Amino acid sequence: MCLLLSAFTFASLAQTYNPPVFTDPDRLKKIEATFPVIDKVYKDYAAQNHFPAITYGIVVDGKLVHTGSTGYTDLANKTGVNPQSAFRIASMTKSFTAMAILKLRDEGKLNLDDPAYLYIPEMKGTKYLTKDAAPVTIRNLLTHSAGYPEDNPWGDRQLAVTDEQLIDIYRKGVSFSNNPGAGYEYSNLGFATLGYIIKKVSGKTYEDYISEYILKPLGMTHTYWEYTKVPKEDLAHGYRWIDNQWVEQPLLHDGAYGAMGGLITTIEDFSKYMALHLSAWPARDDEESGPVKRSSIREMQYPWDVSGFYPNAKNSNGKLTPMIAAYCYGLGYRKYSDGKTVIRHTGGLPGFGSDWQIFPEYGIGVMSFANLTYANAGAADGQAADTLFALSGIQPRLLPSSAILTQRRNELLKLLPDWNNPQATGIFAMNFFMDYFPDKLKAEATAIFAKAGKITGAGDVVPENQLRGYFLIMGEQANIKVSFTLTPENPALIQAYHIELVSR
């Protein structure tokens, strides 16, 4: 027997790409319905953890669709917090520094694998742990793999030091915990060094370069480096909870270490930066519209340096959700067992705690800023995100099939289950009939089709990427899953195939 198909015509065998899309017309309404519950999540968390203030926002498809705030940015004057309040976001600054480095790379002004000593001669004589160590590169600095020791909270107190004081560390010699490239260890010194490299390469301070080429194009007009430049009524004061009372913490001035944690911004301004990161997905042919190429932003979000595997990780509801963590370029990465990918970064300084998280496959982002020392804003954002996904039931983007993947699906359907003279079709790669044998393929498929019962239809191909996917053949008793992978040739041919019976 042979499964008959409708005729399909294709203009070309060449691979084409269609960006993933959201298909639920009520998607935003479902998300908006979760906002009252999310408001309670943030406000309860702030109260339970003694936050003087918290302000938060949700970005969907590039737009700030919801904000909320509770508490005071200045307790002495009872100044209420709002989405225009300016908070120091600490290490959330690191991704701006990384983005500036990639922009300079894209302009041909540096290479990520350059030794850092090319830009900081004082690093030339660095003594590593062993004589066979490779020199620190810009990429090492971006990914916390330079071998510098973890330097919290020491680094948090260096914010206002001068360039001269920073370079003096290299003159005296750095103390290493590992050789460069030997593993992940979080380093504020590394990102302060990147800020200095921006200055050496661009001829502008990192503050001026980032402000001119990233903040200004994004319209982030209420974002600052120096706290004395923030309008008094907008500036969030920082506090520490000691002996059941809030104690105000001194604000540090801007300096060389601001590249690792000095930025001051608002929920409304930061939402524009989140939108930029979300706009990098999916990959597509549109004209570039941001200050940095979309491909460079996706490169920033790639898990370059694995930092840990957490088999006992749980979500905010206590459900076991194993997770792998990695560091990107100025960003953190988490991949959970439920399939969700999270790009994020926390921030913590004396007086402040912050966090932002985006889910690129869902087009969603959450963020929150608080004015308590090392406030765990990430836990609040995690609860908010878990709540949003659980209550809305929204699904990630669907990846449409490439034309060649759909064509090969149709051609396989014509062969199943008889596999009559498959060598003559020209759709299989040179390896295929060395690995699969027509008589065995026929016997296997015939047995599976018999168990499936009368065939009632076939589904579209479900792509895993543009050259690999599967489709279902529906039977009265059970369904049949056919998986296949194509080669890198043009046109792409079938190199691997698998068929199995699956429950309905």
C-alpha cells in the first residue's frame, strides 16, 4: 500500500527560512490577566523581605506593558517609588559594557581573542600561576574566565576608584585563582578592565561611549552614571536592614569600576534596553534598527562559559526543575528541564538589589529594582515569571518549516510504508543506503502501519531546526512518528531516518 498525497510544487530546492511566530491571537490578553496576581507577588515579597521600595515591569514583544511600585525611595522625605525612580542597578551594568565591546569589535577596532595586554601594556608582564598559561584575552574578561578570583564584595567598594588606581593593580601584579581559560569565576575587576579597554580603543571614557552609542540611540534619557546628576526627587536612596530598622547607605561616586556596576536607571528606561535584547529574536532578514547588530546581541546571549549544573533546582512553586547555568557576555544564562531558556543578570551593591530576565522564545521580560543591600530581586522576578507562565498558559514561538524540510517530508510520505525503489528518488544522501536497507525499512514500516490501523491523515512537519524535524501519521489505533535529518548539501538530502509507533 502507498499513502497518496496532494500534489505540491516548489520553485526551488534551495533552503528558505521563515522566522518563528506566535500563533495565539489572545496571547497578550492572557498575559494581562495575570497582572493582578503578579502585583501581589512583588508587593508580598517586598514586605516579607524588608524592601524599603520595589519597582518592577513586564515587557512583552518589545513594549513595557505593565509596571508596579510600592514603598519609598527616600524614607526620610517619604518619597514614593514609581517607574520613573532612578535606581543604581549594580552588575546589571555589565551587559552594557559587553555590548560596547562587541560594537567596537563589529567596527573592526578590536578582536575578542586579542590578549588584553595589547590595550593595557601594564598587563604584558603578568605572572600567571604557571609558565605555560595563555594570556588573558578580551573574551576571558567578558566570560569571567580570566582566572581572577571572585571579588564580591570587595569589588562593590571599588566603584569610585580612578583609572590610575585600576591600572596600578596590574602594575603590582594580579593574584590569580586559576589560569586564564581554566574555568568560571565572577570578576568585577575583569569588567572594570573592559571599561578601560573601551576608553583605550574608542578615545572616549566608557561612560561617554556607552551613553553616546547605546543609551542615546535607545532613548534612555533618564539613565545616569553619577548619582549627583540624578534629579533629587527621582534618586533612590539605598538602605540596609539592621536591628529591625533601615539604615541609609552612602552612595558611591562614579569611577573606573562603574563599568562593572555603576549605572543608574529607571524601569521605563531599562525596558527599552530589554526590548533591544528581545528584538534580536528571531533571526530574520529585516533591516537593522538597533545600535548593535542583532547577531551580536544573540552572541552576547550565548552560553560561552558553563558555571554550574543544578539537578535539584526548583522553581518558585517548589517543582523540581533541573537547570544548567552559564555565563555569556555580561549576561547569565539558564536552561531548565521544562525547556525554557532564561537570559538574565542580577545586581547587588550596598543599598541596592536588582534583576532582569528575558525569555527569548516567549518574547517576555521581567525586571525589578529594590533599594535594600543585596536585595534578592531575582527571586521576586522568578516568582513573577513562574506565575505569568502558569496562569497564562502561553506557548513559545513556533518555528515554521523550511521549504526543503517540508518537501522531504512529502517525499518520505510517498515512499511509506512500501519503500518501493527508494534509490531512484534522488532524495537520500550517499550514506543513507549504507546505514539503512530497503528490505529492512519496508518490513519495519509495514509492521508499524499495521499496528497503527487505518491511516486517517498526516501532520505537517514539526521542525527542530531548518534541517531536522519530524511529522506524525495518524492512524485509528495509534500514531506514527517519522523523524529525519538532512545534510549540509544544497539541495539538502536525507541522511538519517527513524520511524516509531506513538500513543495518541
